[in-house]
Amino acid sequence: MHVEVRGLNKHFGDFHAVKDVSFGIEKGHLIGLLGPSGGGKTSILRMLAGLESPDAGEIVFHGRKVNDLPPQERGIGFVFQNYALFKHMTVYENIAFGLRVKKANKHVIRERVMELVELTGLKGFEKRYPHQLSGGQRQRVAFARALAPEPQLLLLDEPFAAIDAKIRQELRSWLRELIERVGITSIFVTHDQDEAIEVADEIMIINQGRLEQKGTPWDIYKEPKTPFVATFIGESTLIEDASELKGFGGTGSGAPAKALIRPEYIEVGEPHEFRVISATERGVVKHLHFRGSEWLLEIEVKGHKLVTYRSLEKETLHPGQEISVLVHRAYMFNDEKSWIQENGLKEDPMPVYI
């Protein structure tokens, strides 16, 4: 592993910000630290950078424990949320700053800066000052400055938060391509799940100081390991008593269960569209939203608002229309365990425990 964290803990006064967090990251991977605000993401990033000291635990870079090393000796590059560019320096001078601190010779500095200017799409802007650049251009300068000393690890704290939505979308793709070209191990903090899913090789879900789950975006979405992950990733509706729904009365134990219903777990339509009518619920279409390639439907079933999709190739439904609704799968959990269960009236009721 290129980066290993073992039993990391951090308190701020009486507040336990990071609670026994452990993980490993392979070289060249781009990892997203995802979770709600105040969950501990930035505290973990700052401890990796050496800007905060852990109360307990080990931080290991490429087999070397770095807990006691200052930031400048850890081989990291850091990109801050607000860019943190030097206002009195040009683009060229900002990018060259770290190399000058390391006392590199002028020829090496110029060669490296011009390489990064080309790589980050800043050619022609070398003599401009930060106030003469757009938000997206300033962020590119921040990336180039962090990469200039050739760090082993790149850390990014909410790198797109200060940029408007259109530019943010463009920079996501650009960052992904840049990291692949440079091949540097990178960790970025975000509270935007779309951003994490689009950019990261793996996601680590952080909540209330704990690592809830680590895995690829697809694995986390498909097989959430905790109720928090299931509710945090993607759209879902929580049903407090799963037995309200047809086919979900058995929980696999005596304890009552809750159910999380994702859009892709639901099929809707006229009764004749379903093979097993006894497994369907009666529902009412509340709203329809055209999404280009499909309809997004909001439907009401037994007082619960469910969200699902319907192909444009199928008969168009209308607000107020009564329809049949098949919930064919649910993420189930109680105080003892969690599992994914198929509708017991539809087919084989065998649950898949996770």
C-alpha cells in the first residue's frame, strides 16, 4: 500500500472528531473522502498533511511512518478550497514557489513550471496575477503549484467548492484526466456524491468521525454496508415498517425491520404490464419530470412518496393516475443486521445478507 492509516483518532477538546479510522490506498489511485459536513473528512486530510497531529494511530507513506514529520518533509502537495494563491505573484511565480523553497536551480524551475503550464492548460497566462484569472484558472494554478515539487501524494480539500456549477463539471473531467496522466496518488474531500462518484476510483464514506465503508462507487451503491451509507448514497425512501409492503413481511429474524427503497427497485405501470399482480401495490402518480431519455416519477403508495423511472418507449402516465407499483427489492435493516431482500411474492424470497 502507498498510504496506510491505522487506528487514527483526533479530539478537539471534548469533541471526538476522528474515531479509530483505518484504511489503505494503492499507488496511483484517486480516493474521494465523502460525507456530511462536520463528519471528520477534513480532519483526516489535515492529519495526513501534517497540519494536525493525531491523538493516536499511525500514518504510513510507502512503508515509512510520518507522524512526527513536518508537512514539508512528507512529500505531499495540498490544494486548498480557496486556492490560497499568492496575490502579489504571477501564475509563473506561484507555480515556482515550492521549487524555490527547495532551492532548485533556475533552469530546473523554468523547465518544470513550463511543463505544468502546458499540462494544466495555462499557456499564455504565465504573467497574469490571480485577480486577472477566472475561478477555474485559479484552481488550475493551485493544482500546478501543488504538483511542481513532484509530491508522492496529492491532497485536495473541497477543490471545486468555490467554483460555479458549469466550470465545476468541466474541472471534474479535467482533474480525472490529469491524475491519470501524472499517476500520482490523490485524496480529495467532498460532500458532493455526484462529484465523488464521477471522479474517484474508490470512495470512503465518513460519518461522525468513523469510516462507514470503503469501495468503488458501484460497490458502495450496490451493496451498502450500513444504513447510513444506504441513505446517503443515491435517492431512496425510508419505510419505517417493511411489513407494510407486500412481499416484505419476513425479516429473517424476530426483530422488526425498516426498508430503504431505491428508484431502480421499483416498477410502475398498468396492471396488464405485470406478471404477478398479487405482488403489486396500488399507487397514484403525483408528479412527472422529463429527463431526456426517461421520465422521473414521484408516486404515492400507502402514504409514502416513492421515486422511480419509466422508459419513454412505454405508455405515458399522468399525474393523478392510479397505477400498479411493484417494489421488487429493498435494502432492509434492524438493530441486528442489514440485508438486501427480494419481494417474496414476486419470485424466490431468499434474502442476500451483507
